[in-house]
Amino acid sequence: MPVSNFLGDLLVEQLDRGASHNALFPVVKAMAYQLTRQGQIPCTKMSEAFTDGSDTEKELKVLFHTIHRKTLRSLVLGFLAYDLYDEDSDNWKHIYAPNGSGTYVIATSIKGRHGLFLSRYEIKELSMLIEKYAVACTVWAKIKDSYGQASQVSQEEEELLKEAMMIDNQLLRKKNQEWSVGDRFREPRCWSGRNGTANAAALIKMLTRRRDGHFDGNVHQAQSPVYVGCAHQIKKRMLAHDPDLSSLAGSSSMLKLMLASIRYMGLKPMVHSVPMVMVWKGEQIPLSEILVTVLAQSLVTQHGLNLIQPGTNSSMDERTTDHHQSVIENSWVRRSWFKENLEKSIGFRSGRPLYQAALDRLNTERLSAGQLRRATGSGLATKRRYSQLSDNGEKRNPESVRQDAAIAFTDVEDEVDRSRETEEVLLGENAGATGNDGGISGLEEDILFDGADDNDDDAEFSDEDFTDKSAIDSQSEDEAPQKSNNGSSGKATPAQKQQKLSQDFFELPPELQTIGQHQAAKLARAADSSKGWVRKHRSQIQELDILEGWIPTAEDAMKDGTWTQQQEDVFQQGLQDDPYLQYLQSVSIPRGNKGFIPMWKKICKLRRCFPTSIISPLNYLEYHGRVTLADGTQAADPVWTRGFSDRLVRLTLGGPWGTNITLLTLFIRYAVACRINDRRAVPFAHETDSKFLDTMRMRLYVSRDSSKSIPQIHKEVRRGIEATGLALPWYSVLMRNIKKVAYSQETEAHRGGEDEGAFSPYRVLTEDLHCVDRAVHHCKDLGRPMFASVGDSARLLSHERGGYDFPKTEEDMRYLLCRIYVAQKRHMEIEPFSAPSQSSSG
């Protein structure tokens, strides 16, 4: 192997001989001590963590037991990329799911080499590039404040700067952001401030140690340098280190420099992100980073890319939820090796029969939390036997395994410490909390208990009795959600959920119970299928630049030949005093509005479009709420209420139109047009091959008869289609349902102003979105629903989406809203909207 360490080799040798984790831990402590003596990077946190007999040392020993033996071997030897390059490899079965807090490892291989890294000759080329980059950075520091940069440097220095800029270009995701010859030099993206020279020198030395002259210079190495990081949400942080998904803005400067330089060499680095240690207490996060750094020898002064001592990471404010309970279930139940490692450690302490007796109990008894405390305090000398666990491979719930693991690990510790409560060693103050064990999933909880309004409608709506009175009175325009008066938090306990499920099931007749017994399994399969599809086809939006790339630019219009530079100059001049753009630049989101930004995240991630691409003047739609601008005029409020946002998410993600957003906007327009009894031509783009919709478009838009109401026209089209022998599509059923809720003969006909030239957008209320939602719900065939519940379908997708995507902040929203407004305004300059002529008679 190109690089090795005596203590690391000793650990692997003992591991291969079958030593337990408990027996290996002294070697780990020696590796930590060795690391603290390297001098260049202070490691005081590490020294303190491994102090003999300290609580942190015990926690480190616990976390050490959570690493699978095969994964531990790959980590210490530096073979992670080689062993895990194939995503279908059985080696991935020994890796945790990245759902929660902990420490991860970033390993690198080269595309097409099946997990192998660079050759010795390629590493030499890489080292030379890094050395020249470091020199270029020192040149930059000399000229960064100079106006005439070129006059301040020699020709050789200028060439170094140019090459550094070209290396930086490898990290940029857009061609128009790249540096070109003739541009002013920029601050190097891979520089790390005042320690940059020392860090680069250490990186070069680390790479030099991999250039062992005893190996063929053309052979690709299986070992590769790694970077270790920790986070409250490691899934998000791991993705941020992949150059194919982000610009690496938050990555270590030396990791960025290595990856960019490899790309500049004409090779494609492949990043392998590996969740190594998952934790269930906040204070374990820095400890897990210390442990993995020691095992991987990942400081740049050893064999890796880390520049600072582990255990000091403070950039973990991305935490939004507590994943600790899910980590317990994932680490202790779904992954068996934690318990197996503990059992092996106990077995090696054969001189203490009490420990073996405790191990025997793991397979015969289950203790409650209270019984566990009493058993621990009395040396596990309890005489009472509890319910037997079956030996036929029965799945054990998280609480049972948690208790078993707690007993086992306590018995590994010194006997004097066995009076300490076992749950405290592993779980702290959260001991005994069973979470959602044995109950139903969070998704099922949402469907059954979170006010799924598909279930609050007791009436059986036939074609005749589904009217405007059937719609639920929407109060969602209020920002604050309605609270129950019974003092309940609105969340059901596991017992309540179980009771609700049982009660509803046993109220079914026997033939329906046969169907009902499979519904939970079907729900789980649907959720798994959705999760798999989203992971494969909807990568996370890790940068605001990705969203900005969706917005049409002036350059796009000029390439199409529909816009000129002169027109753009005039247009930009007009924007200088645009009151709405000025409003957007300082708009704020009310603190109580918890739905607006999540709506943007979900729709952008899953439908790959903006919410303002749906409720958009380009679709003749705008939000009903108004704001007063600086010049006294009113315009659509760019910040939508939580009720409106939630309804739009339901429709966008869960409706039968799927990816055809144009069809969704048609139905929203149709709902508003029915509500206001619109007699103007109704824009009717639909992007389908439906003859019915084409006929509706002809009658409602192209040659609109303003003497007839929308329901009357729809009725005539319906009869005409049926007369040809064609069956009516579901679109007609849905539009008929919309009409029954939204249309009233008593509403005065809306005909627009006499001098109205441009077609003003329809102002959309929350109740309009609700109307479309309910209309879908009441599309029936033989009395049964045609479609899955819009709300349930949207919840299923939202349940799998996660919350790591952009946009994230109020500042992100201002940035996007301004640019989208400018793009839409430019589009309307290019293609002014005007309603077609309409007749007063058929």
C-alpha cells in the first residue's frame, strides 16, 4: 500500500484475527495520541475526549461499537472508495442510512476506474498543479487591491494566475460565470486565508507520501485520501461536497483544490459520500467526528484532507428537526451490527460470568424501562422472568432492542459503574421514550388525524346534489391555523392511532375487511416506490444558482430573435423606477407564515417549476391579496398566506394532471371564471390532444359568445361530443363539478371594461384552489372516486421530499421574486396579452 501506519496496521491485523471492539479500543486510543503529536494542527479537543475514565471516553467506546467490522477495515486502510464504488455492492449493506446526525466520510475515485484513485505519475502532476496554485495565491495577495493588475506582475506570475483561474473554473456550474482571458483576476476560490500556504504545503506532502517509488508509476491506487465531516443533517452536508451537485462553497479548501485540479487534468473525480457514525445525542456529534478522524487518519498532516482539529465544528445551524429517535431505530434495529459488536465484546470478557449471564438474557427476556433500571442497579440479579421472545426470526421493536443494547453495553463497563442507569449511558434524559413504536407511520397519522378534509364531508354528493353549498367554508385566508378548543395538540398518541385504526376496521363488513387488511402494506409500498423515484429523478437543489438557471434571460430572448439589445436597454431603464420591483427588493415574510417557503421548496424540487410559474400573469392568474406600492397603486401581494400555499402544494403535487401544469392552470382559471360569471373570452391552453378540450377552447376562447354563461357553453359542448358517439373524458366531469361549486346564476355577469385592451389576470382566492381540489375528489365512476385523494397524494410526496433544498431564507425569496418578475415583465413586453374578439351572439 502507498501509505500505512503501524498502529492502523495493528488494528486491522487484530480485527482480522477476530478481536472485539472492546479489545481494539486501546489501539484506537494510541492512534489518537499519535495524532496529537503531529504538531501542525492542534488537537486539544481530541486529547480531552480520550482522557482515561472520562464520560467522553465511554461515549467514544459506545460510538466505536456502532461501526461494522468490514466498514472499519475499509476506513482504516483507506479503501472506502474502492470498496463502495459499486452502489449495488453488498458492502453498502454495512452502511447506515444518512437520515439524522453524525459523521460522514468523503472518499474520491476516478470515473471509469472501478473505485481506484490516481497513479503515482498522476499524483505527481496533481502535486505540481497545487504547488503552482499556491504560488498564484501569494501573487494574488500582492495585487488584489491594485487597479492595474497586469502591470503589477511578471509574465510568469501572470501565467500562474491564469492557470489558477482555469482551475477555479472547474468548480463553476455555469459557463457565463467562468473566468476568461482578458478578465480581471479574481480571488482564488480554493484559498484558505492566512494559513493557505501552510495548508497547501501539507497537502503536497500528503500526496508525496503516496508516491512510493516501489510501485509502478502507471498503476492506479486503491487507497485514496478522505475528508471527514459532521453535521446535524449529514445527508445535506454530504451532497454539498459533490462537485456534480454543487460548487463546493462550503467544503474544505484543500478538498476543493484537489477535486478542481483533477478535473483540470482532464479526469472526472467521483465523490463517494459514506455515513460512518450516526448519533442519538447532540453531544455525540463532535465525539463521532473525533473518532472517525482518528480511524481514517484524515488530517492533512497524515493521509487525508482535513485542515482543522475534529470536534470543533460550529457550522451546524442547518438543524431543523430532531432525528435522534429515527437514528436509534435505524442503528439499533434495522442494522444489527451494533448489538453484534456489543455481544462480541461481552463474550471476550469471559472471566466475568455476570456479563455472559446478561448476554444470555438478551435472547430470553424483555425488560420494561423501570425494570431495566432496577435490574441494572442490582447487578441484573432479578429473579422475575418476563414474556418470552420468539426464536423464529420475529422482528423486535426498537424499545426492546434499545433495552437489550443498554444492558449489554453497561456490562462491558467496570462493575463499579453498573449502578449508573443504563439508559443514561446511551440515551441520557430521553431514556424510555418509545417514540412511534408499534403505531402507524407519520404519513398515516397525517392522513387520519391532521384534518384531511376529504374525510370531513359526510354528504354523499351525487351529480345533482353537488352544489356550491357542498363546499367547505374556507378560512385559510387567515394566516394563523385554526386551533382546537378542546386543548388537544392535534397529534394522536400511538394508542389513539391504534384505537382509531382498529375501530374503523372492525366497523367494516367482512368483505371490506378483506380489502382493508392490506391497505397499510399498500401504503408502505407506495411510499417506498415514491421515495425511490424521487431519489433517482429529483436530485436535491443545493444551490440558488440552480433555480436562477430556470429563469429566462434577455440573452435567451435575443438568441430567439424576439428581442434586441436596444429593447433591453430601454427595458432596463424602465426598471429603475418600477415600484413593484422596489417592493420586491425589500419584501418580508410574516413570522407566522410557515407555509410560503416550504411551498417553494416542494414545488421547485418535485415539479421543477416555480409556484409563480403557476399563479402567474403568463397564465392569466395572480394572487388575490393586494399590497400598496410607493406610488400609491396596488398590486398582487408576492407573499401568499399559508392556507393558499398549502392548497397550491396539494394541487400541484397530488392532482390527476400530473406534470401538465398548463392543465392545472386551466382548471384554476375555469374556477375563477365560473365564480365571477365571466362573459369574456377565457384563455384555454391545455397541452393535451383532447377533442373535448379543443372544442371548449374554440367556444370559450377563440369565438366566445358573451350572451351565454360558461355552464351553458359547457353543456352544449358536452352534448355535441356525446352526439358524435365519443365518451366524455374526465376533464368534463371535473369542470362540471367546478361549475356546481363556483358558479351562481345570481352573480352579475363580468364583461370587462369598455376600453380594456390588455387582458387582466384572474385574481385567485384560496377558495378557488379549494374548489378545484374538491371537484377532483367528487369525480366518480360507478359511485367510487376516479382518482386518489389529492391531499393524500401530495402528503405522500411531501413526506419523502425532505427539507434540504433551496430556497431557504427570506433573502433567497427576495432574490428569486425580483428576477422572476423581471423575466415575466420582459416576456409580456415581447408578447403583449390581449383577449381575442368576442361576439354578442352565437
